Amino acid sequence: MAQFSCVVQERGIAVGRQAELEQRLTAHHVDHFPGEETSVNWTVVPHGYMFTEGRTSTSSIISCSVTGTTTRDFRETYMRGVCDLWSEITGCTDHEIVVSMNESATG
């Protein structure tokens, strides 16, 4: 089972769009890993607790753990897709979205 861990800002656009983001992340994952189940976990950081360059951060962090191994090209395409869908839904720029993907050998 794959697992998304999303860290978002209180008062941020992503907080109000969690259901849509969750649906799109799950659909994106199934497009790349047919039949694999996913879960999405959310951490909402209180306003004023994350900073970028000394200012309150507007960033979101999306981490996905997948079962098995992939190629570099596959990971790049997968993570670009996550970034694109997040940007489409929230209006965040690439500079406000951190995407990571890690692989495990077992399920």
C-alpha cells in the first residue's frame, strides 16, 4: 500500500481543498500503479510555525511512499504529476511545493 503524507499550512488553500487533493492524489497514483491501494495522511501546521527566508511559509510538503522499485524517469514523471495537480488545485507555484517519493522493497 502506498502512503501519502501531506504537510500543509493552517489558513492555506490546501486545507480547504483536502478532499479534492486526496481524490486527485489517489487517482494519480492508480494511474501509475494500477490496483495498488493508497492512503493520504494530513498534518496541518499552525499558522506562523513554518518559515521560508524569515517569512511565514506558504509551502506544502507531499511525500509518497510506494511499494517496490522504480526508474529515475518514472519517479520524475510521477513527482512532476503530483506537483502539477497540486498547483492546479491550490494555485501554488513550483517554489511552494515540495514533493518526495521513497520506495520500499516490501508492502
